[in-house]
Amino acid sequence: MRLGGLEAGGTKMVLCVGDEKGEIFEQISIPTGTPAETVPDIIKWFSDKNIDALGIGCFGPVDVSPASPTYGQILDTPKLPWVHYDLLKELQKDIKVPMKIDTDVNGSCLGEMVFGCAKGIDSVVYVTIGTGIGVGIAIGGRLVHGMLHPEAGHIIVNKHPEDKGNCICPYHDSCLEGLAAGPSMEKRWNKKAYDLEDNDLAWEIESEYIAQALVNYILTVSPQKIILGGGVMNQTRLFPLIRKKVTKLLNGYLNTPELKDMDNYIVPNSLNDNQGILGAMELGRQAYDEEKAK
Ligand code: ADP
Ligand code: ZN
């Protein structure tokens, strides 16, 4: 089977062709411009690739309910040229194969479940901490959608007593994204996040916010594994800090084998940053199977 994958991001689009085993035959990346600039290039690239299906992991917010009349439409986003753009329908006009779209973080979560460190596990939380914070959730093997899609990056957290910065989310006074995404760290310290190597307090505060959020995800979703990705998590020193704080905040309330093995419970992504595109290909495979079953 030849599967197309599209990882639609705010700054770049990653396109690939591969197979259901996760082998990638060909992959390119193009900058994200306006839909009029970018979508014709995507269509052109796939036009001679002979794909059987296409899966898309897309920046949010996006309508991910297959039953909705606006399935595959970008919703209100700060990326103004994309507001209410019918991405899926526009692609379907020219690429006549089964397609499925989900959020980028759900795509990454799925990629890890099928090909990566969460293989064989069916309840997983995938958190990406970069320019924003996104959370993909799978419960019982199914990616969670609901009325929209979970926006757990905006979960409310308690302010760290030593944090002199502010929550920069335009909507919330004390949410995870507003306090812990890359731009928030940079505003707090007036430095690029990767230049904060020597600032222990910066990582103490950062790990506290992430740990608070993870505890809430653990208590609500009961995931068997939590995967952390995104630019900020390149700071691998965060992992031991987060694990320690999660254990402390849970305070012995839950006793599971997973939580006793924190090093294998809260982990970095495992697919060399291909988790999103591999997840997109898997969405394509599902679209193909669902079409066949009709
Ligand atoms: P995006 O979220 O836009 O897809 P990234 O996941 O790369 O992109 O996240 C970008 C954010 O991550 C920026 O705010 C940047 O400062 C931060 N970042 C990138 N690399 C590092 C690093 N090595 N250490 C700390 N922060 C980083
Ligand atoms: Zn917020």
C-alpha cells in the first residue's frame, strides 16, 4: 500500500509517501504560506505519487469530527489566511483517495502508538511543548475528540511562588500554555529558551508547571504512558525534574506498576521527530480500511 502523509504545521508542511509498516519512501518539507500559496504545491507533489490514501495531522483548531459538515475545516486561528479554510475538502477536489484528518498532536500520539514507544499500549497522553502546548489523548486505542478536540494545553495550573513572570495567554490568567510554552519562558527571562541552560530556577519553574498538568492528565485519563515532545523538551534535564515533581504531587495516592517505573512512564518521543508524519500515514491507512469496509 502507498500511503500519503501530510503534517500541516504553522511554519512548515511535511509531506511524505510511505507504507503501512512505517517505512518512508520520500519526504519533503515546504514553508507554510497562505492557503493559495501552499495548497497547490501540496496537491502537485502528491499528484504523481500514486497514493492509495492520505492522512493529515493538522495544526489546530480544526474540525476533526467526521460527521460534521465542516469536517477538515480550520477554525478560528491566529493564522488569519487559514481561518475557516476547508483544507480537507480542497485537497479532496484534486486528490481522489480516502482521507482522514486529525490534530497534529493526535497524529503524533497515534504515530507513537503504532510505530514508537507506545506500541501495544492503548491509553496514552502525548504533550508537545513548543510555541504553544498541545495535548493528544488516546483512550482504549481511540483518539479522543469530543465536542471539539481536547485543549488540555490550556489547563489551569497554580502559579509557582517564585515566578515573577506573567501568564501570556490572552484568554486565561494562569494556564499551562500561557506559563510554560517557549514564548512564555522567553518573556519571563527575556532570553531565548535555549539560552537558559544555566538558569536552574527557569527549569525548576518550568518543570513544576508541566508536572502539575501531567498530574491532572494522569488523574483524569489514567494513561499508561505520557510522551513529551516539542522544542522546549529538547532540554532533557526537564525529564528527571518532571518525574520527581509528579511523584511528589501525586503523594502516593495512586499505586500502579507504571508510576513505580517513572523513567518508562514519562518519556521523550521516540521516532526522531517523525512521529507526526508516521501518525498521519496511519490515519491514511485507517481511511483506506474504512472506505473498503463501506
Ligand atoms: P512549534 O511549536 O512552532 O512547532 P517547536 O516545537 O520547535 O516549534 O517549539 C519552538 C519553541 O521551543 C520556541 O519557543 C523555542 O524557544 C523552544 N525551543 C526550541 N529548541 C529549544 C531548546 N533546545 N531548548 C529550549 N527551548 C527550545
Ligand atoms: Zn490559556
